[in-house]
Amino acid sequence: MGLLKRWLRGGRGGRTGRATKRHAWLGCEVLEGRSLLSGGLARFPLPTPPAGESDSVGALTAGPDGNVWFVDGSFSSSLTYTNAIQRITPTGVVSTAVPSADLSGVDVADLATGPDSNVWFAGSRMLGATSEGVVGRITPAGGLTTFTVPGSDDVNNITAGPDGNLWIAATGSNSTLVARVTPHGAITEFPLPQSDDFFSAIAFDGKGNLWVGGNSFSATTEIDTAWIDRMTPSGEVTEYVIRPIHVPAKRGSSAFDEPVQIGGMTAGHDGNVWITEYTYDTDIPSWVVRITPAGKFTRFTAFPRQANEVPGQITAGPGKQLFFSVYDSNFDVPAPQYKIGRITTSGRVSFIRLPDTTNKQGISTGVDALGPLVTGRNGYLWFANGLNAFYGNAAAIDRLTLIGPH
């Protein structure tokens, strides 16, 4: 599934210790012996695209070389999409790992660093009016090898497994599957019970179970239903259905069911899997959800009713915390809402409000301002800024410093 189609669907830190300097504008708390001071925001704008084109930042991963790797995409005015895979050093120097010419016809949907110390991607290759699912292996030096995933037309997600392999979630013609990919590219597929679905997340828990999540559309009810599948190391699959939220009738409107969307998924340091959930109705809260390996779901409210903001991508960070991106449910983030969410493993939600640097850098914090995010080395949180900044706008990569242990 192409990037456009997926989108339409849905400073300086002080020293650690007692004398740590606290910057009130970024917020600070001390948790479990770690000073979680957000000690500085650095922005690294990507080159301004040619007139009539737009820049976009796709998936990110913490690479084996100490850099953050990311998908750098470009839309033309005719909605032609090309992408390259770039890397950014801890100091913000960007270089190309795989140029767009080497990815001709390939739409990269997700990135992961493999147990083999290579970077892997998931995506699709266009074949005229159809497509085929592919995974790719990239060496730290930029050497590229691609593998076709039989029976799939799009590989949505990829993650490293505890067994030394890569694992992917893919869709085909009226089918869904997960697959194990060895470092040498051998692929073993495991069908899932859903059909005609859209994957949005994949992660492993601390017991070695694989979790995948997505949404199914019912032609009968015309309602999306979110679901989470758990596959044990022995291959047993259990499905958990996240049913739509029922909204009672109000004066002038009838009752209806609002489907839940899964924004992101990650493995927590506590051995659990964490996801974000939201709807497109502002009367319904949005949540960060903790899922135990046994399948117990616990919802923690990220935003209450009447809040336009919803949680998006999520990643595990230092201090037994998880961080999630925030965007407006109407896909429009004013500068005052420019912030990162965080939640402790016990469920305490707070926010890091980030400074508005739009005027200083000329980078829009508008549509889908905070996209994918990842925790890198040295206590840095990296995230995309200006995702889907259409026509003449450039995107940027932001680096937020998270101070570590005392």
C-alpha cells in the first residue's frame, strides 16, 4: 500500500546528578532514580524540495552504526512518489544510504535494524497495475538486496525477533499473514485469520510472542473493527477484537458506533506490548494501552473527551518510560499543540511541550507534524517533523535529548 494511500487512511542538557539544570519550557520529572529532563531540542531541516514537490519523512530506526536511518520521500505535483533511505548522525549530518534510483518502483513502508547488524525494510514494488510485497536488506555501507514475499502485494511492518530473524506483517489478495525472514532472506509464512485488512503495528513481548494489529472493514456493517493478534513461538494464534465505541443518541443526531484506530505499537522494557488507540470522534477519549503476554489489556487515557489531540506512533525510552507522538485528530497541529507524550509503565501520562520554531527555521509544524519516532543512542529521541508537508514545504528531523541516570 503506497505512502499516500496509507496517509489518507487513516538545546542543551545539564549535567546529571543533584546539580542538573532544569529547563521549565521542556518539563522535567525524576522517576526511579533517573532524571528524565528533556534537555534540548535540535532541528535538522532536510533540503527544500523543488518547486511543485513536497518532502516527507517515513519510518525511522536506530541503525547498527549509531546513526538513525529514515525513509525520505518526495511527492510531485502529479502525486508521483519516490523515496530514498537516508541516515542522520547524532550531530545531524545527513547522508544517503540507498538513493531513490536504486529503489525505483519500490515504496518503503517500514524500517528495522536486524540481529545481523543490517538495516531491513518492508514495502511493495509496483508491477504495472498490481504490486508485490518485498523486504530489503541494507548493509551499513549501503549494499542493497531485495527479496519478494510470495502471495503478498504489500509488506506493511517489520521488526527484529528474539530468535535472530526478522518478522513481517503482509497483506495479499483477500489475505493477511506474518512471516519469518532469516538474515539470508529465506521466508516462512504463517497465515492469519483476517482478510482484506490493513496492518498498522508489529512487536514482540518479553515472552517471545509476536503481536500484530490492524483494522478490518466489514462490507456488511460498513464499520471498521480493530484487532490484535498474538502468535506464540509455537505458532498458535489468538485474536483480540477491539470493538467500536458506541456513541448514544443526542438531540439532533442518532446513535452510532465509532471504530477504534491503532496508532502504533512497541515492546516495553517491562515485557509488555504497548499500543495507542484513538477514534475520529472528539467526544471519545484516546488511550495508551498496556497488553501483557497473557493478553490482559489495560487502557490509560491519553486525552479526554473533547480533545482534538490523539496519540500516534510509540516507542520505548529511558527510565522505563514510553514516548508517543501527538497529532490533531483533524490532521492539523497548531504550534501550541507541538508536544511529545510520555507514559510510565505504571500508566502515568504526561507531556513534553516543545518550543515553536516554525518562524525561526521556516519548517511547518502543520499537517501531521509529529510522525514516526525512535529512541536512539545517548538518550536521544528522534522524530519526524513536517510529515506530509505538501508542495514546496520541507520536512525535518528533530532530536530531543533525554537525560539518563544519575
